[in-house]
Amino acid sequence: MTSIMMCDDHAMVMNAMGDLLRKENFKVIATTLSGKACIESIQSGLIPDVLILDINMPEMPGYNVALHVKKHYPNTKILIFSMITDENAVKAMIRIGVNGFAFKNINDNELAEIIRKILSGQEYYPPEFIFSPEEIETIKQQNFPWAKQLTEKEIQTAQLLAYDFSRKQVAADMGVSASSINKKMERIFKKTNQKTTVGVIGFLKKVGIIQ
């Protein structure tokens, strides 16, 4: 029986999915509410055949989780299941190497079908984004530094700024100097290809890294 792990910060969503998947003869071995909890569960020995993973979660975004799982547990298939519909997010996950990306507006029957599809070795992407095999290969060669290189502290900085903290307030909250925050922002600008704080916040919200 195929084992499934779910990682989503909405418990009600996971409960509903779990009931559905059990009816479809899948074995749900764990549900986790954050990226860090997901990785800890897998490291404890609960290695699923398929990981159903959200993007926008507390502590660690889905990109970081997907990178870790693909590096250390390459046999685990990853299906991104998210409300994030931005094309950059889909492309970044393709680059990371996930096996499928589905939006949460799909119907119940589709979810089981998508899981079976990726288990058979195929990939699944939303019908809103029809990529040719050539385009997929091109995407897999592209660089998405915001998805792979943003540090935990950089994400924390951006999140606090999104909460309308000033840079001075962010520095005080994080226990660092204002110049340290300025340096972090310069790195964030470069990794996101944005020129303003407003641009950074808007972009990182769209791709699900901050709330």
C-alpha cells in the first residue's frame, strides 16, 4: 500500500484529504503542520512514498522542504498542493525537481488520480500552465535564487517588514544592528531581482515564502 505524508498548516484540509486518500486505498503515515515538523518526521524514519506538500507554511516554506527531501530522500515523490498559483512558484518547484504541482481547487477524485500518475513515473502540472517537454527542460536549467538561497534570517527580515515593521524595529526584534538588516535587504534584493522593499514583499507573498 502506498504511504502518504501530508504537510500543510491547515489541519482541516489534511483531515479531509486523509479521509479521501484512505478511501482510495492509500496509507496516511503522518500529517505535519510545518516544514520543520515534516523534515523531522521523515528523519525519524517515517519516509513516505509520496509527500503532499504545501508552500506557504510557518517556520520553513515548502521550497526548503522540497529541496531537503529531494536531496536526502530521492525516492520520495513530491506533490505540491497549494493555493499559490503564481507561475514563478510552479517553475521554481519544477527546477527543484518535484513530481507534481496541483492547486487546491481541484476536486477530490482528481487528487487520487494525480497521485497515481506521479507514482507511475509521470509528472503533473496545473492545466493553467501547459509546458512542452522542451520548456520543462529549459525550466530545469534556470536559476531561482529566491527559492533556493534565501536564508531563514532573510525570510524573517522580509516577513517582519511585511508586518509593517521599520528596518530599525526589525533590527531590534532580531537583536542585530540596523546595518546588518540593510545588508540582508541588499542580498534579498539581489536574490529576488527586486529593487524596493515593497517589491520584495509583494513578490515573496505571491510565491508563498511570506504571509
